Amino acid sequence: MNKSQMKIAGVVALIICAICIFVAIERYQNNANNVRAMNQFTGSSPFAGMLGQMEMKPVTPAATKYALVFALISGIGGVVLLTKGNNKNTLPQNFEQPVNR
């Protein structure tokens, strides 16, 4: 893989990282909004006394956890690819190292 391909792959990996972060935020906010709506529904229901006064709290959904893991992996990969692509000390593709005999 040459340097320009490494840079392109690094940028793509960082874009995937950003998308995964946005997905994680959206999934968590969706869960929090659903819990808030359910709490409002049970509070305004005429059967609220029979159901009990249990207040639900939002938790982190599995989709959010997986999106964050993939974001971490792709972020690390993107940074590694970009740094290797920008590294000036690497040998060219056609360079042959001398053989000690």
C-alpha cells in the first residue's frame, strides 16, 4: 500500500468513525426520548396509582455501545493510517536493502 492509498484509507476510516459517533448519539437520544414519553404517559394516566410510581431512567442501548466500539476501532485505524501515510522516514516501494554477506 503506497502513501496516497494510506492517506485515503485513513480519511475514510475517520469518516466512518464520525458516522458511528453520530449514530451512537442518535440512538441514545431516541432511547432517552422514549423513556421520557413513557414517564409522562404513566404520570398522566388515570391508572397511575395502580401501576405504581415507578420512574424509568434511560440506559445506554446496545446499538450505542456497538457504534462507540466501531468508532473507536475505526478512529484508531484512521489515525494509524494517516500517520503512516505522512511518515517521511519510510522506504520507497522499489527500494532494496543491501544484503550483508
